Amino acid sequence: MLIFDPFHYSFTPLSLAVLTVGAGMLLLGTAVLLRERLSGIAVRYWLLTVAISIWLLNYSLAYAALRDDLVLQWFRLGSVGVVFIPPGLLALVAYVVQQERETRLYVRAAVALSLLFTAAVFVPGLFLTGLYRYSWGPAARYGWPGMLVIAFLYVVGTLALVLILREYRRSTHPVNRRRLAWVMSAFGIGHLASLDFAVNLGIPLYPVGFAAVAVYMASSFLLMVRDRLVFLTPEVAMKEVLETMQSAAIITDLEGRVRVVNHSAEEMLGLRKADLVGRDLASLAIIPQEVQAAVLAGDRPAPRELVWPDGRGGRTVVSVAASFVTDERSGMPVGVVYVAHNITRRVEAEERLMRFAGELQAANRQLEGLDRMKSDFVSVVSHELRTPITAIKAFVDILRMKPDMPADRKMMMLRTVSEESDRLGRLINDLLDLSRIESGAVAWREETLSTADIIRAAVEGITPLAANKGIEVTTAVADALPGLRGDRDRIVQVMTNLLSNAVKFTPAGGRISVAAHAEPGPPEQVVVAVADTGRGIPPKDLQRIFDKFHRSGDVDSDMIEGIGLGLNISRQIVEHHGGRIWADSAPGQGSTFRFSIPVSAGGTG
């Protein structure tokens, strides 16, 4: 039984030096373990420092003990640390050079041998057979198992140095080569500590191995502070992968609380990492119940497109995939990882593409309509132009062939020629007006106009045509209407077109009424209405009557002259003056056409 009575110990400079280095190694290993948060390399480094500390701390007590039995028992405990130095060293070096798979069997064999040697340590007279006494203090006498441990230590130490040297030669990056050089130097110096075991074979060398361990400890400390013992390990790689991912990575525990986020997740959710960790993910972003249920059932659901808030009042469209995080040893689930890829731009591009496709379809339909309109235009114009030309040519030919015909018949033919010439002139004028308006070649005049004067001029011009059909034309113009500002001839043209259409589509004996009144703004405007008692406009044509070359599709309309330009020209004139034109109609109940023109700054009409 070990006795801790201080009267049985006398600490010499050697025992104190070994004690200091052993305690320093234990503190260094623990510091690395905490600093690197139990990373793979930190755990292996800590295990090696624990083995070295057990060796040195127990040997320091053996050097200070005054009784042989105490000396022997401290050497026996220290030997436990010695036999575990080789597997600890080999596991650490294999991890550093990333050859764990290749050296796995060697590490396992080293651990098995260390366990056998540990059993031998506690067999009396087998591992330790006695003590040597030197001038500087005692040393354990090793039996044949102890000699095998010394050989084991040298072989594993040499193998570790070879592994590091080979990796150093293969490496080309200066940073990696510098790290490996430091590791190789530290292990090489520490390897010199094995010379202390010469005293266990009866060779009287002063045990300065603790000094080599001290140099190794200082080198390791510098390596930890400067390079943090960071090598390309799965833990390091995963951390860097998370931080360099363009997708947001969010890892929650099984309760749904956020535990790990990367930089992309901070940017996507508009919150800092400190504000995200610990919060319930459901309070930050939408995760459908079916996705959560599938993950909890052990499945990997297909990515879902969701809309997440960005923390700045906006929205982000994301594609979210989810899966379990499991413990690699037990295989039990410990959390859920969500990877969200920002697809806002893609979705917006798809929406723009769909809108563009819709616009193309609409344009295609419009082109088809224009193509039909062109065909209709060619048909109507050729028909409308051919009719007066044919009549004019026929009557002129008759007049040439029969110069002696009765005067009344000759006058009738000349009157028809004159009417058809006027009709032809109107058709040509309409085409020219449309061309000039659309090309911007019209010289618009600006003057203050009287609404009553415009209506009177238009009604007077259309009265003979209405009288021929027995159509009554009445006017109802409000008193003191505000003056208009615009081109008189063009606004009269609008009125004339509306009245001409009313006469055309109103049967004999019908009525046409013209009214005008002012409406307050903004802007203040004058509204003129032309109503007839004609057959009305079919609903399918009501929305298109102001289009170019459009004519009502009913049978009776085909008997009425015109190529469908008058209303379109009227609309363009009214819109140029800042007004609008529209129609109300129902089949069999007549039609009412209205247009509005903003008033001038002053004056009355």
C-alpha cells in the first residue's frame, strides 16, 4: 500500500524537474482539449499527454521516495503510462498525416500490446525485477517484458517519424510543410526522451529525458498557439464547408431549437448567429408539418419550395431539404439539418419567362388579328374603292356613247358621278388622315373653341343627308359651356364622323339627338353625346368599334359603305386633346356615342 507520509519523501532537483514537466504536459493536453472543443486531433493529443504525464509524475515520486518499496510501486504505476505512449503517439501521428485508415490495424495492435504489457507490469518480479541505485537516484530494473516495451517504444516512435517525414516530402504547400516540419521536430525531440530507459537496462545515463519532453511541450504549445494544431480533418473540413456554402445550413436539436447556423443562414434570415442559436426554428421560418414528420420518421423528403422572411420585411423563396443528424457511434438521431438554397432569382426569372410567354401569345394573337384585319382591309378597301370607280366609269361611258340622251337622264347620271366622286374622296381622305395621325405628320392647331359652334357646324353639314332619309336631328346644348382648347377642324371632324355613323345606321324616320354639358374635374371637361334610334351594336362588337378597319359583323352592316376608319380616327383625335371617347348600346335600342374634351383655362362656349 502506498504511503503518502511526507516524511518518506525527499524532493531533489531531479524529482522536482520531472514533476514540473509531467504536470505541465497534463495541463497542456487539457488546454488543447478545451480550446479545440474535443476535436479529433485534440482528443488524441490529450491521450498522449496523459500517458506521458502518468509516466513522469509517478517517476518523480519514485525519485523522491526514501523507501525501496515505495520507489518500486511508483515505478510500477509510472510504467503504465510508458506502455501506453506508443499507441497514443501512433494514433496522433496517423490523424495528423490523415492515414488513419491505412494505419488502423497498427494502432489496434499497439493498443492490444499495451494492454498485455500493463497486465505484465502488475505481475511481481516479471516486468520490474528490482532496483538500480545510481548517484543521482534509483532506477527500475526491467525484466524481459520491460525490454520488449523499450523496443516497442523505439519501433513505434521511428514509425511515427517515418510517417511524418513521408507526408512532409509529399506536401508541396509551404504552410502545410511548415506545420509538418514543426510536428516532426517536436516528435523528434520528444523521441530523445526514450534514452532515459537505458538506466532500466543497467546503463548509468543521467535521466535527462524530461528535458526532451519539456522541449516537446514548448514546441507543441507554440504549434497550438500559432497554428492551433489545425490539420485537414473531417471536423475542420465540415466547419469550413458550412461557412463557405452558398446555401443556408441550419441544424436544430430534436426539439426544433437552432444549435448551428452558417454565415449564409445569417444573411438569408437577416439575423446574427447570436440571435439565431437557441431559438425555435418554427418562429423564424416556415417548415411544413409533412416535412418534419417525414424527417422524424427517418426519411429524407424531397426538397420543398417555401417562402421565408428575410428579417428586413422582405421575402425569400427557398428550396429546403432536411435530414437527420445521427451520432456516428450509437447511430441515434441527435438533431435535424436543414439546407435552404435561395431560388428567388430563379423563381423571378421563371415568372418573367411565363409573363413573356403570355405576352408572346398575346402578341401572336394580335398578329393573327392584324393579319385578319389586313385581309379584311384589303377586301373592304378594294370593294369600297371599286364600287364608286365602277359607277363613275359606267356612267361616263354611257354619257360618251349617248350624247343625245334626254337632259334629265343626263343630269341624273352626272349627279351620281358627283356623289360617287365625293364618296371616293371621303375614303381617300380617311386613309390619308389615319396615316398622318399615326406618323405624327398632323399640324395640330391650338385655339379656344366654342362647343356650341362646333356642334352647329357639324349638324349643319349632316342635315341634308339626314333629311334625305327623313331623320330628325335635335340638339340640347347647355348654356354658357366652358370653352375648349384644341384644333377646331379636327374636333368638328369627330362630331361629323359620329353624326355620319348615326345617319348611316338609323333607319328612315328615326331620330338623332346631340347634347353637351360640362362636368367638374379634375379636370373640368365638356362631354358631348350623339344618340340615335338605330338598331344598336352587338355586345361582341362594342369593345372593338374603335379599332382600325373594324366593322360590325351583322348582315345589314355589309350593305353600308365605309371601311371602319372613322371611329378610330375620332378616338385618336380625342385622345390627342386629353379626352376619351366611348359608346353605350344595346341591340334594337339605338346607340349613344360620347366624347369628352378638357376645357381651356378661361372663356365660355
